[in-house]
Amino acid sequence: MSVPLLSVTRRTRRTPFTDRVNASSVKAYTVYNHMLLPTVFGSVEDDYHHLKRNVQVWDVSCERQIEIRGPDAGRLIQMLTPRDLGSMTMGQCLYTPMVDETGGMLNDPVTLKLAEDRYWVSVADSDLLFWIKGLAYGLRLEIDVDEPDVSPLAIQGPKADDLVARVFGEEVRDIRFFRYAMLPFEGRHLVVARSGYSKQGGFEIYVDGSDLGEPLWDALFAAGEDLDVRPGCPNLIERIEARLLSYGNDMTRENTPHECGLGRFCQTQQAIGCVGRDALLRVAVEGPVRQIRSLSINGDALTPCSGIWPVFGGGKRVGRVTSSAWSPDFNTNVAIGMIRMTHWDDGTTVEVETPDGMRNATVHEESYI
Ligand code: THG
């Protein structure tokens, strides 16, 4: 079967790193926040092994920043999320489920507090900017909402500390998980955060100004030659093992944060002002009746999941699988799905209707890694 190409236009935005990514023979892209996101370099499996052993540089510019600035910034941010941001301090990043008035997930960004009156919301793939602008205008809030020219570059893998220390200095080793420091590069101060869409450890550098993109990319590759640094990207296998959720795939506006297993990031009672507070307090009384789970699907490697695979228990529909990949380390197909409470206990056996036929599978309460 021939593989169709992606026609790139102004709507399919390039990034400050696209020329470098193309020069390093990227094999495939997806589109995320209307922007190019690489998905494969060598092969998904080669990228996976390399990520778990070495260090990679990821063009995750598509994690766009929504900047919220002004006297009402703190008030608006709390309207967006059931996570209590009352004690958030500068230098912190927080994973923040964001919900509408029904408690439905609109996005699952990382929020950074840059100043008392200035935040970045590092968004997943949905047009959250319009929701925020609508709230700000509708409520006559004293804030500006924009998408600045900021492009995250992630450095992920067990050797990430060594690589980033060579470019930004030894102080990067002291940055705690989901904290950031402002560190100089070519005379400009950049947010360097210990975060990223993998469980292998590493940093995200928020490249503030497209002109810095290629100099930073080149500096990292020059400094990391002996570390076998390679270009990479969020890896499908590793993120399923880690149960890192993908908005639009594993959850949508149809789901509450609790269904997504994100209840630990919600303090709805304290989140005064959150638009979805009443709805979430109402559903919290009963608790969710379906929830995100990891699954292992028996048999040989499956066709990648590009939609919904129905899940059955005792012949009845009990859920869906939305992400799946063959895991070399666990020697099984690993998957993420939404499973009804009758079948969500650890070790429950179910059947999954895959494009390669019905397969037996097991539900797991914990992630693989
Ligand atoms: N980094 C930044 N922006 C992002 C992402 C990112 N925007 C888009 C997307 N990824 C948002 N989604 C997620 C999902 C998971 C995590 C971060 C962003 C994540 N979760 C960890 C976990 O669940 O184990 C840690 C959460 C915690 O303990 O606070 O890292 O990756 N800048």
C-alpha cells in the first residue's frame, strides 16, 4: 500500500526546528495544534530503545503556550481548572485538567506561573485559546490572552541531565520535577523545566523567540555527540507503557477528569471559581462509572490503533481501547482504554475487537512503568 504524503501549508504550521528535523530524516509527522509534530525517526521501536537508554531532542513546538497576562490572570486560570492553584508559586509547573461547565475535559495542559500576573498554559491538541478568550471578553476581565512565539524543545532520556548541564550549566541538576529555572542561552533567559512527555526523565526548554531555535538545536547536538544524542519525538510505545494520556485520543469533552484517572489533580471543593465546579461536585457524589485503564492484549503485534476498538466482557460491551502498541520490553501489546466499573478491577479478562480479529486482554489498574 502506498503511503499518502502530508501537504504542508500555512495552516499546518512549521516550527523553528522544522528544517533541522527534516535534515535529520524524520519519517512521519502528525498535526497537533495545527502544527507539525514528528512521530517517527528510525522506527517507532528503534526510537523507543534509544529513548530508554540514551538522550533525545524532541521538537514539541506544537505544545503551544497560551499566555495569560494582567491583574485578573490568577482569577481566570482558576476558572479553567478544578486543580486548586491557590498555593501555586513562581517557578512551578502543574499538570492541570481543564474542563467546561459540564465538567467535560477541554484540555490537559501543563500550567506555568511566570509572575503573579503572568501564566503560560502549555496546551494539548484542542483550541483552548478561543475558550479562554471568550471567558476573558465575556466577563470583561483585565487580561490579555495570546499565543506568544514560544516553542518547547524537550530533552528526554536517562542522559538528559548530562546533556542539558553541558549547554545550560550544572545548576540544571538541581531543578526539581515540575519546577523550572530561568537560564541564559545566547544572552537570553529561557524557561528550563524538569518535565516532558515520557517517564525517562529530562527537561523542556521553552524557546522564547524562533531565532533561537536552530542555535539551540545545534548547541545540543554538538555537546552531545559522545552521548549518542538523536532527534526523537513523543514515543507511542513508551507513552502507553507510562499511561501518559493523549487528549483527543484517550479522552475528549465526553469525559470528566475522574474518568481519565486525573482525580489526583483535582481539588474541586477548594477550586472556587472553576467553571465546572458544580458539575464535578455533583458527579463526585456517585463517582465515575468508567475509567482509564492500561491493558495487555494477547497475541502477536497488532495494527496500530487509529480509532476505537470495542471491549467486551461476557459478550457485553464494557469499554473501548483508544491507544495500542507492541511493547518489546513487556513482550505484549500494551494499550490504554476506558473500561466500565464492572470490569475495571486489576486482572479482569476481557475481549478486544481489533482490526486483526478478537483478542483476549487483561485490565491493569497500574501503568506499566
Ligand atoms: N509538556 C508540556 N506541554 C504539554 C505536554 C508536555 N502540552 C501537551 C501535553 N503534553 C499535555 N499533556 C500532558 C500529559 C501528561 C503530562 C504532561 C502533559 C505528564 N504527566 C506525568 C504523569 O502523569 O505521570 C506527571 C504529572 C505530575 O505528576 O504532575 O507529565 O508533556 N510542556
